[in-house]
Amino acid sequence: MDQPLFRVLVASSEHLEFAPLICSEMESSALARGTGIAKRAPAYLQQKMLEGKAVIAFTDQGEWAGFCYIETWSHGQYVANSGLIVAPAFRKSGLATAIKRRIFDLSRSTYPEAKIFGLTTGRAVMKINSELGYEPVTYSELTNDEAFWAGCKSCVNYPILQEKGQKNCLCTAMLYDPAEKAVPLPAATAKRRPLLGFLQHHWLHLRARALRWLLMTLPTSPKPV
């Protein structure tokens, strides 16, 4: 059976009707794993779509296939790519990786100086995060914004987080800090990089030739008597 083709794009007002379905799949997925994704109301996801802070995926036949959205904390100093979900029929197809890369690029372009972090229990998500440059960190390196931690209250593991004094839980914390590493360019910019490199090299070559020609044409200074 051929793998379906997907379109992963920034969500907009055209996609508001899919919010209830996405919320339902998020809850079902959390129950199946026995862990928690913080519950979100359809209106919350719709707001993210209207703000251009979400990506949504469809098959080439127009069937909804996946979703993820951006949250910001500590006045934009921290960004979380939250609520990654892939419809059951399209799991293990590589779509989760495509969605994560698209939401990561969107986060980087929208908040270029922000630290991007996530909490997850999923090995697949950890692997994708590692490929994007995230590193495991302690909870103390994440935002201390109480609004973020309040979002964990709907998770089945919230009592464990409380017992640990908000310093540990079943989720693994992962962080991407652009200040600590060479920052990979968003996909659109990366595609232009070979051309930019060629133009820069060509310009430097022409400038060097011009300088050599100028030095050859300048009159020689008279020798001192």
C-alpha cells in the first residue's frame, strides 16, 4: 500500500471546524497511553489558528491528519510546541516528524530569540526533538510561569508533579536554546542558502580582482634620493 501524501500548513480561519475533532483525538490518545496531554477546549485551538500559531496537516484527499500549536510563556522568552497529534490512521507514516519540523520553523521565525521547550512521555517525540536540536534538561531550566504549570492540572499525572514540588514528573523536559548553538535556518531560508553562498563567493572573487587591478595601475612612488 502506498504511503499517503500530506500537506502541512499554517492553520487559519479556514480550519476552525476541525478543532472539536482535534480535541477529541488528543483526549483519546492520552487515555490510550495512560498519560496526559493537558486538555484544551476547541475554542482555545481555534484562537491559535486565528493567530497563525498552529499547523495542521491533511492528506492529498483533504482528510484531516494531524495538528500542533504554539504557546508562549514568560513574555515570549519561552515557546512550547504543544498538543502534537496525528490521526490514528496516519501514525508511523513520518507525518509527526513533518509536523514537528513545520511548527519548529514557525516558532523560530515568529520568536527567533525564544527558548523552545517541551514536556513529553513519548519516545517518538523525544527522538524528533533530539533531531531538531533539543536537549534533555531539568524542570528548573523551563519557564517558571505559573500559567504554564497550571495547564498540567488536567493531566492524569498532575498529583505526581505536585508531590515532586514541580521539580519532576513522568514527562521528560527537553529544551532548544538558540543562544547556545548554531541555529539551523528555517526551511525556506535554508533552500536559498546555496545561492546566497555562491553570490557571496563570486562577489569576494570580483572584489579581489578589482583590488589587484587597481594596485597595478597606480603610479609607483619615487624612490628616496
